[in-house]
Amino acid sequence: MKRKKLRFALAGNANVGKSVIFNQLTGLHQHIGNWPGKTVEKAEGTLHFKGYEVDIIDLPGIYSLSTFSLEEIISREYIAFEKPDLVINVVDASVLERNLFFTLQLIELETPLIIALNQIDIAQRKGIKIDHKKLSEILGVPVIPTVAVKGIGIYNLLEAAIETVERGIRSPRGIEYGKEIEEKIERIAAAIREINLPYPARWTAIKILEGDKKIEEEVKRANPDILRLAQKMAREIERIHGHSCSTVITSERYEVAGKIAREVQRIQPVIKPTLSERLHDVTTSRAFGYPIMLLVMLSIFYAIFTFGDYASTLLSDLLYGSKPFLDQFLINTLLKELIWGGVIEGVIAGVTIALPYIVPFYFILYLLEDSGYLSRIAFLMDVVMHKIGLHGKAFIPVMLACGCNVPACLGCRIMETERERFLAAFVVTLIPCAATTVVVLGLVGKFVSIEWALLLYIVDLAIIFTLGRVAFKKLPGEPTELIMEMHEFRMPHLRTVISQTWFRLEEFIKIAFPLIIISSLIIKVIELAGMFEPISVLLSPVTVGWLGLRYEMGIALIFGILRKELTLIMLATILGTTNFGVVLTPIQMVIYCLITMLYIPCIATIAAFIKEFGWKKAILITLFEVFFAVLLGGVALRILEPLGVL
């Protein structure tokens, strides 16, 4: 009886079009989660084709099956242990040789394989023509040409995948190394066949010779003699070639990939540079790259904040206008206060203040990513980010943080190591989000001066840089270099962009909104219980004695832990006026905004931090940032008062 359920995995380098193929195959029947116990995203979807229900798993984009990054470990272990029915290896036809290096590793892992030769249109524009039938003969696996963004070849790819499974998977042809290496591989593999390991014996032997620590540990546990034999063989190879064994094997694999590419592709000279190449040269040059980046960034923020302000006002008028209708159904005053003030106002604040900024930010971010420009920004910012122990890719979550710290915290998953993820997340929690900008401009910008508001941002950036440097020096481990592919500039695939935006938005709603509702209820109960006054008095040694603020302002800062914009909203409620210039001194407004910018962004950010790094690290960062903000606020007061500049 024919099996009706199949599992296919999409594997390949980054930026080869895997996400587009995934969306073309699965449409709306997909969801994004995390790999169990990991912070790397897991995209899964389903489709129905020729009587089969097919689960599609989009593996992280990687360049090898080593263990240098979490993504590589996840992909390798999924293929080896979960054993999907078929792996669809997505290959960029415009850089065939580089992509075949990964394909050959999949073949060595004895993976049931089919190749999607994607972006053949870009290859043709470069003057590259590939004989996909000859490539299929050489590798021993089906090769299907595709242009994923246009949907070309997707049906053929799926049809070939089903046919491959139905007629029975044949092991693809492995590559042969030099005679002296082959002899040693076979000798080690023969010994490995005597022990019980989940990986193919030949692949395991090659990995030991390459110095793969994880495989070495597994072999050592099973039989230490095999590891000693492999190390002896590796030394012999090094003596013959004069290079490390891993370098020799990698070089031979690249040589095979190059040989295959030369056999199957014909390159016609392209005299006139393509538009994509001209754009790449301009956007990465020292003379024009940085001004273009600055102009793009300013345009993005202007567009986001303009749209956000308009949408926020529109939604506020619409949603707050529903209160009279709700009052007709809620007769009990206490119930009305709890439901309206404790639940609905929290939801409305999230909808009217957060979503209008987050949605356009994500949409523009994924437009930039899909077009290819985001990788150019990362390249330009690499030097700056290296000063705090990160590389250019960290600028992407930093950008996100200017809209909202929650998605920025989640966006740190793009960093390669756990150390860099944590360091990047620490930095983004210090970035002023859109809600913080509202507070700074609405208080200092309006009632002191715009110059002082800008000065606060300059001070904040200096603090971020300083704390980032300190964290970089104190955290154990070494920073990694920026290794990322800058794919061709291309028109973004709108369906993929909208799909990715929706997934991010859904993730934000699931994390932030339950916490907003619960916290709003707690704060409303405290208010109704008449606890504001005692809490204000309790906080006065810090708020009045150390920070020089009014004693009531401590309550407003507590509300800021729920949502940063509430530090301004509650300040108006507590002081009974929106004309802050009458009731506060300029120094008080500056100190208040400085603290608001620096202490932990909000409870939703704390939740995101917990989700990514666990309770202990989240609590540590929260306590440190609150303490540091209060300490710096008191120091700033003692500097500004004697100067008399305000």
C-alpha cells in the first residue's frame, strides 16, 4: 500500500531562494517556531500533492555540515537522525561551484537527494548556461531548474521529488579523493562499521580526518582505538601534503566542485555590467555607500514614524471611541474599572502604540533583506560593530530595536554563536525604541529643546558603545568574523515579504499581549486599592533624594516597565496636567528621560529575553540596567546642577 505521508527538508546556502521555494510549496499552511531547546527558527509547512500529504521543513541556511555554528549542528542532526524522506538541496545557479561544495557534503552523508537549480534567470543574465541534465548524470541525482520568485519549475520540482520517493531512493554517487586519502578513509571506515553510530561509516571517517570535535567525541566513547587510528592517518596525510588534513580534504572537495561546475556550465562573456553589479559597486563603496545607507535609514525611519503616528491616532480615535458603548454593558463600577482600565486599555495601547510602528518596520526590513540591500548595510557597519565585539549582521537587530526591542531581541538569532546572541541582545535592550522616542520628544523635545533631546540620544549611544565594549571584554569567548553572502540585487518577492512580516507580527502578539493584559490588571488593582501614595513615599529616597525628581514620578517609572510610553501617559495622569513645563524643572525632565531611555525597556522585552536566554540572564540584565539607569541619573543631576545649563 502506498504511503500517504512524506517529509521533505529544504537545505542549502543562505540567500539561494529556500524561503521563496518554501512559501511557493506550502502557501498559508505553514508556521514558525523554534527547534527544540534552541534559539534558531524552525519553519514547517504542509501541502497535498498527488494523494500525498507532504511536510516541508526549511532548514537554516548554511555553507557546510561542520559544527562551527548552531545552524550547522541543527541541519546535520536533523538530516542524520530524523532521516527525512527526501532532502531538496536548493542551489544558486549563478554561483554553482560554491554551492556544489555543500551539495557534495550532503552526498557524502548519503542523503536521499534532489537538487533545485534555482535562480537560473540570474545566471543567464551573467552569461552562464548550465546543462542540468549533465549535472544530474554526474551527481546521480535529479536536477530541476527553477526560478522560485516567478514560480517557474516549482511544480516540476515537486513532481520529481514524489517520483524519486516512489521509485525508491538510490544513494547518490560520492566523490573520490586522492589514492593516499581514499586508502586511509576506507581503513578508518572499516573500523567504524564495527561500532554502532547513527552516521554513515565513510562520512564519519572523513569527518574525523577533518577534525570534527563532535564526531571525535562520539567515536571516542564507542571505541578510543578508532580515534587513535584516525589521528595517525591524519598525520600521515599531513606529512605527504604539507598541510593540515582538514585543509587537504576541503581543497580536494572544492577541486571536485570546480571540476563539475566547469563540465556542466558554459560562460559567455558579458561586456556590459548588469544593473545589479552596478548597484553593488555603488552601495558598498566608501565614497557613496555610507551616504546612501544614511539616506535609506533616515527615509525608513521617517516613513515608519509618519505612518505609525497617523495609524496610531486613527486607531486611538476608533478604539477609545468604543468606551461609551462598553459602559452600557458594564454597570458595576469596580467591574468597569477592571475590564476597561485593566484589560481593554492595555490591549488598545498595544494596538495603537506598538503595532502601527512594528508592522511597517518589519515589512520594510524584509523588503530590504529580500532585495539584497540589508547584507550591504551589514557589510558597511562591520567595522563599527566590531568595536563592541560583534560584526555587521548585529546592525540588523539594532535597526529593529529602534522600532521595538521585542522583535529586536528575537532578531538576535541571526548571530552565529550563543555569546554573540547574548551580547547583541544586551545591546539592543539599551536602544531607544519608538515608545521611548515618544517620551523623549514629548517631554524634553517639547518643553526643554530639541537640542537637549538630540543630546540625550548622543549620550545614550556613547553609553551603549561603552557598555558593549565592557561586556565584550568580560564575556568569555572570541568574536567571529563577518562571513555572509551578498546575493544579487533583485526585486523582492512580495508574497514572501508579507508572509515573513505576518510571522514576526504573530510572534510579537503571542509574547507581548498576554503580559500586557496581566500587568495592566495588576497595576489597576494597585490603583483601586489606594496603594499609589504608600508606594510613592517608599520610593522617595531614590526619586527625590538621589534623582531630584518629584516623589510621584517613581510610580510613572514603574508603569514604564509595563510599556515605556506609559511613563509619559502616567506622568500626565499623576501630575494632573500635560503642560509639564509648569510642574517640572528642565533638569527633572532631562533626568527623567535619561532614566527612561536606559532602564530595561518593558515587560514584553523581558519576556522575549527570557524566551531566548532563560530566567537567570534576563533577571541579571534587568537588575543591572535598572541599577545603572538610577545610578547614572543621580550622577547626571550632580553634574548638571552646578553647571547651571538648564
